[in-house]
Amino acid sequence: MRDGASFSTRLVRAVQKGVYIYVALISFHKHEPSPIVHQFTMPDVPPPEQLLLYEELIRQALACVCHFIVFHLVIDSISFSPF
């Protein structure tokens, strides 16, 4: 249908027994380097085989919560006075 400097469009029609059964308008864009970056570089991460199991993650999370609760219970039980 149209060929421009950056875009091209095509119209595709599928006909069966004289009846359109499919119509598509397709647009293509020429690859051009973009000054805008839409995603960050992938960080270095360990492969799946080296990750902790779900159960181990839960155990560590519960341990952190328990330490947090114990710390606050101890701090809350201490009374501070200036003298």
C-alpha cells in the first residue's frame, strides 16, 4: 500500500468462495537506533540452580521477623532516664 522512508504498510485480504474471511492492515517500521532507553541492563544474578529453595527463604524471613520482635521487646522493656 505505502512505502515510506521509515514505515511501510500492507493490506492483506483472504478470500474464500468470494467472501472475505480475513483482512489485516500491517505496518512495518525500519529499525533505527533510539536515543531513548526504555530498560535497564540486566544485572549479574546467579543461575536458578544456585538460588535458595522456597522453604529456606521462608525460614530466613521468619528468623528475621523473630529477631526484630525480640529486639523491640528488649528495647521496650528498658526504661531510659536522663539521670
